[in-house]
Amino acid sequence: MLAGTYVIDILTGTFQIDKFSNMLGLFVVLVVIVFLLWMWFGTGYTIVDGQIIIRSGPFKTTIVIHEIKHIKKVRRNLSFVH
């Protein structure tokens, strides 16, 4: 995987930019890494005025507690995937 190669080269100090496509690829990889870290560490839940506010990275949603019909326990990180 090319993205993994970029990251390894950056960490070891052997990365050399010789073409625009390498810079573009590096930019895309860094944006994806930052986005995933933002999603992972920026996820939280707050209960305010009878609502659950869910934040995950740039996404935010609100659920009214009294409208919840059932709760299902799941054991996976991506609980929204069925």
C-alpha cells in the first residue's frame, strides 16, 4: 500500500518529494490520518435537557431521550454497521 510507504518513509526520515503526485499523495494520506484521529478521539456523548448529544469528529446528532423505543447492546466499534 502506497500510503503506508509514505508514512514509514516520513517516520524514518527517508522521504523525498520528487514529483507533484508524491506531494498530493502525502497530503491525501495526512488528511485521512487526521480525520480518523479526529473521529476516534473526538467522539463523545452529553446528556442535556432530556437529549443525548452525540459528537464524532465533525459530525453531531441529537436524540430525544423519551423517543427511544429500545436499546440494543453491541460489541463492535462501528455499532451503526449491521
